[in-house]
Amino acid sequence: MRSIYEKLRKEFATLENLRVWRCSYLGGHQFATTLIDFPTGQVWGHLERQIFFTLILRNSPVTVLRLFYRG
């Protein structure tokens, strides 16, 4: 399975104002961060491919993202 980084780079590389960076470690427990959204500083975990569009394009109600929000 490809990493979230690779999926985001492939599917959203053409969007302006979106940069995708990869880092090696954000934590290792069950509530660890998978993605940090800058400049807001919001953190997300246990991401699933189907919510990428909602998260990046902000085209659905925020309630869809509630299960993935870490703070």
C-alpha cells in the first residue's frame, strides 16, 4: 500500500497553494498525528483515502472529518 504522502502528491500535485511534505515521525501511539495542516496547525490521524477530498478541498461538511481530528 502506498503511503499517504505518495497518494497526496499524486492526486493533488496540480493544486495551487498546496504543498505536501513528508517527515519521518510524528508520534507512535494510537492518537498520534498522521497529517498536520498548516497554517492552521490542525492535526489529523487515522486518515482514510476517501476523506482526502473533504480535508483538502473543504467541499463537504466538517462533521465528516470529526473522527479524524486530533486537535
